[in-house]
Amino acid sequence: MKITDIRFGMLRVPLKTPFKTALRTVDTVEDIVVTIHTDTGHVGYGEAPATAPITGDTHGSIVEAIRKFISPRLIGQEIANLNRITGLIQGAIEKNSSAKAAVEIAVYDLFGQLYGAPLYKMLGGGDPVITTDLTISVDYIEKMVADSIAAVDRGFESLKIKVGKDIGVDIERVKAIYAAVEGRALLRLDANQGWTAKQAVYALQTLEDAGVRLELVEQPVKAQDLEGLKYVTDRVHTPIMADESVFGPVEVIDLIRMRAADIINIKLMKTGGLSKAIQIADIAAMYGVECMIGCMIETSISVAAAVHLAVAKSNVITKVDLDGPSLCAFNPVDGGVIFNESEITVTDAPGLGIREIRGLETLAAA
Ligand SMILES: C[C@H](N)C(=O)N[C@@H](CCC(=O)O)C(=O)O
Ligand SMILES: [Mg+2]
């Protein structure tokens, strides 16, 4: 099975409600879809969102990185040589992690199709059902409380509460939500870099003193502020998770050695796809550090790859934030992973199992 062509499409899917964080507000998924075609007629699917405030990637940079740097190296490559191909992708250009992720996901999809096995089995196998949280966008307090109750009523047992806008209101937001859903759902906070280290310690100690039990707090401080992250981790009981602070395996090793965070959020759009995400999971397992698997504003194409990884690495990826498809107004994918509210199920269809993507706008070939 040899790669003959790499093509692009633009996928637009409205969100059920606007997604609001300390960094940005989004109301529609607008992602680049990559299809890799082979001499056997098989097609592999990948997807990349343009999450510029986090990864630096834009639609233009994703297309350009693939068209000019990645695609020329891959045409003619044999899918069976997976490690050679992922090396070519990772070495084609610096950074551009979302472009690399989209291409790697499509290659891994084809790798599974080549051997007639679902991706999670190619990655080591596991229990095919996992459970995700649901994100509650940052908003005024009454709306966040209502959204949290609605999510719990839909069966979500873990909520990821977006904060990081205003420290005083954030404390009140979390207290009000905790009071409303206590005993029915675990709460995770994500400040998306919105606090200073001192503000984070103040907020978390205040919440701890008030009896608010949080499962974890994600990225309280600026991405580059590793000392600040450690300052917070050292001073609160609540587990602290690094998200925007860590993209690849080298950063993860530094972070673990510094003991700057307790948990690591792995996202394929930060790691540049599955190959380095696997490395991070293996490093974390060696050090006994837990991981979450997360996503950006993505549909069930690229999130499917993250699900397969989570299933195969459930020894270390113990927390799941793969709610992108649940935030979408509809699922544009025929086949693939089954997203049913909090419950996510992988099937035994080869690769990612995707048969068709509806509503894909064609862009020029790579
Ligand atoms: C969608 C997911 N639950 C999430 O919150 N992901 C990111 C933000 C994604 C984005 O801004 O596109 C996160 O910070 O964890
Ligand atoms: Mg985050």
C-alpha cells in the first residue's frame, strides 16, 4: 500500500453553543481535513483545527506546511513502514504540530486498514469503551450553574469548568457550581493561563478551605511560566495539570523532573500526532505520572485517533477530555468511533473506521 496523493478539504460544523475560554470564543468548527490516497484505493483521514492562540497554527499555515514540506516526502512511501513515515513527517518542518497531527492520523488510519485491524488493536489493544467529561464554557455564574446541571442530567459525571477570567468571580463560579452538582459530578477546572501563580494559589486555597473538592486544575498560569506552575503545584493539595506548557516529549521530561505539575494533558494537536503522544504516555508511565487525553475544537475525525490511543494506553491515560464531538451540532462522519454523550466506543472496523465525511468543501490537492 503506497501513498499516491494527499488532498485537503475544509470542514465547517456549528457548535451547539459558543465555546468560551479565557483565551477565546468559538462558535463553529472550521478544520482542515486531510485525505491520504493509496495505490490500493484505500483512503486515510486526518483533521487539524487552527488553534492559533495555543499552537500558533492557522488554516493557511496548516495547508502550506503539508503542501510544501510534508507531502513531497510522503508520496511513494509504503504504509507498512510506519516509523519511517512518522520520522519523515516530524522532521519535515519545525513546529506546525497541527499539520503534522492531521497527516499522522491519516497515516495511522491507513496502517490499521493495511492489516484489517482497528487502530487501538494496532496500538496494543484495550477495553473499547471510555468515558469523557463535558466542558462548561466560562460565562456569568447563573448560566454556568444551569449548564452544569444540564450536563449532569445528560449523564456526564465529570465536568471541565472553564475559568481564568476574573479571580474573584472565578471563585464564586466554582463554589456555585460545586454546590449545585456536589455528589453527582467531579469538577475539573481549566484556567487556560488566565491566572498569575499567586492568584492561582489564593483561589485554590480559598476553595480548599471552603470544602470544595476539585479533581484537578488545568493550566492555571501562562504557558511559558514553568516556575509559576511549580509554585502553584507546591502550595496546594489540588492536583495541577499542565496543558499549554507542554507540547512534546522533551518538555514533558523537563516538567516531570522539575515536578512542576502533577498531571499532563496530551493532545494530538500539540504533539504533532500519535507517534510523540505515544512517547509522552510511555515517559509518563515510567515516572508514574498520570495523563489526560484532550482535544481542541475538533470533530470525530481527529478525536477518533485520540480515543483509540486512550483505549490502548489506559494504564497511564486515566482522564479523558474528548468532548469535541459532543460540542458539535451534528456529526459529519459516517462510520468511525461512536460518541454517545459521555460514553465513547471504538468499533472493530479497520483503522479509524471512517467511511465518509459529509459536507467537506474541497481545497486544492497537496
Ligand atoms: C475542547 C476541550 N474540552 C478543551 O477545553 N480544549 C482546550 C481548549 C481548546 C480550544 O481553545 O480550542 C483546552 O484548553 O483544554
Ligand atoms: Mg486546557
